Amino acid sequence: MNKNRLVMILLFSLTAVLLTSCSGAGVTNSWAGVMAADDFVYFSNGAAVYALHSDSGNTAWQYPEKANAKRLFYAEPAVAGEQLIVVDYANTMASLNAKTGAETWLFEGANGRYVDSPLILDNMIIAPNTDYSLYAVDLSGRLVWKFETGHSLWAKPVTDGESLYFTSMDKNLYAVDAASGMLIWQKDLHSSSVARPMLDDGIIYVGNLEGKLFAFDSSDGSLLWEQQLGGGIWSAPLIHEDKLYIGDQTGRISILTSADGKVEQYIETESAILGTGVLLDNGVAFGTEEGSLVVIGFDGARLWTRSFDGNLYSNLQKQGDHLLLSLTQGEKPLLAVDLNGNEIWNFSDKK
């Protein structure tokens, strides 16, 4: 699948749920987000956010209680103490009681859509928005600062506790002071980026839509290395014992040496990998556009593959001995499977 087609799928699949949200149809068209915390799984799926019991998938609560087709939720929720922070496509950030779903405040200061999840840093919520701005909001919903870039922000930042690092569709990687929002440095990525950065031991790893993976020194933004991969990069790499594992738009999984970016091995899956994978005890799992869960060993050997109904575009999540799979265009929008890919429970908004 080419880059332009994938961009259009992202834009239009996020709004296609408008056609089904009020009808109660079971097949989800949205690119949903899932996050696990304590005894709950929080699932943003189009017109509603659900809190599910992690052992059964049964619904604990739904927000809002009555679906509103104008408020569409796609980003993973974020936990800030007893608050659950959810963002939507109607330019709104909401704080909910994480146990009951009761709304405590709304922040409506943004002018664009929230595509990705906010970052929680101490007493602040850091949220990227398509109005070209990064917003810092306190835990009472008051704006602390905002930082403007040259284009839309689609990806969640990372932080070392003092600085924030994030990408923009204006082709830059930014570092800003977390307390004040002041620019520290910015670096050219040569192409638009919708990928979350990954920060490890003072090094930022980030990819662009032309398939190039970069490593920068977080202190001053100096480029350490860059490597061309098979296709557009939509997600953050994973790291294990000085090796990077990342999938790309062509369906290739690349294993690179983190120190110099040298590609040690390619594994072809023949289906686009857009979401971030997840580390397991014995390897790495990735989801593909065709709905396959592919698990490779740390040495690149294929361990197993399991196919599911729908497309695995979203980031994989691990909770204990469960993997959480959010499936687009599937009869079961959310699956919990064991570490061999066997279904434990499923959630459908028809329940």
C-alpha cells in the first residue's frame, strides 16, 4: 500500500464511524486506542470510551452514556492519578473519574482534533493537536502553556522529565522545556512524521514517512545516525539489549544495532505494520494491516503467526499475560489473547 493511500485511510477511517455509531452496528470502522491500567482496560472506539474489566472484558462504564456522533474518540486514554484523560475529534480534552467515568472537567482551548494520546508528566497533561500546537494543561484543566509548530501534531511526545520531544507534520523534531514550553532545539527530519519518538539512555529514535529512521542526542539534537528502511514509519521502535525492532509500511520488520543504525536483519510480513509492537519475554510481537499477529524471536526467527478478523493498525498493548488487540473493520473490535494468540475474551459494542 502506498503512502498516500495510507494517509487517506487514516483520515477517513477515523470519521467513518459516524455512519455506524448511532445505528449500533457491530463492525468498527475507527482506528481505536486501547490502554490497560490496574484492573481496567480503557478502550476509545469511535463515539464512546469504555472501561472494561480486564479479566472478562465486561463493561464497567461508558463515556458519554449516550453516544454523540460529533465527539469521536480514537486516541488511547491516559491515566493521571485518579483521573482518566480522554481526547476527541471535537477538539475537547476531558477528565473522567477513572473508576466511575464521571466527568470532572473539560478543556476546550484547542482549535483542532486530537489524533494521539496525551502524555502525563507529573502534574501536567501534554497533548498534541492538529491545530499545529502542543498544549500543556494542569490537572484541573487550566492551560499552562502552548507551543506552536508549522503543521499538525499527530504523535504523542516522549520526555526525560525535564524536556519534551515530539514530531510534527512540518518535518521537524522538537525539544521544548517541559516547565515553560520554550524551544530548546529543533531538527529537520526531511519528511513529515506521524511517528512517536522513542527515548532510551539519552538517545531519541524517530522515523519519518519516507522510511528513514534517525537517532539524535537528546541533549543538543545532534544527529548520531540515520538509516533508510523499507517504507514509511508510522510508529516508535522497540529496544532490547542494544537492538532496535521496528515495522514499516511495506510490512518489513527491521532489526538494527542501536549504536550505529546498522541493519542486522529484515523479516518480511508482506502486510503494512503501522502500530508499535510489544516486547515479550522471548521476542517481539507486531500487528499487520491484514490482521496477523506476528511474533519473532529476538534473533529474528519467526516463532508464530495468528490471523484475526480485521486490520491491526493500532499499537499493541500488554497487560500481564494478555495481549490487547484493537481491530479495525472487525466483528470483535477488541480482543484479549494469551501469549500464544488464543482468545481469552472479546469486546463488541453490540454487547
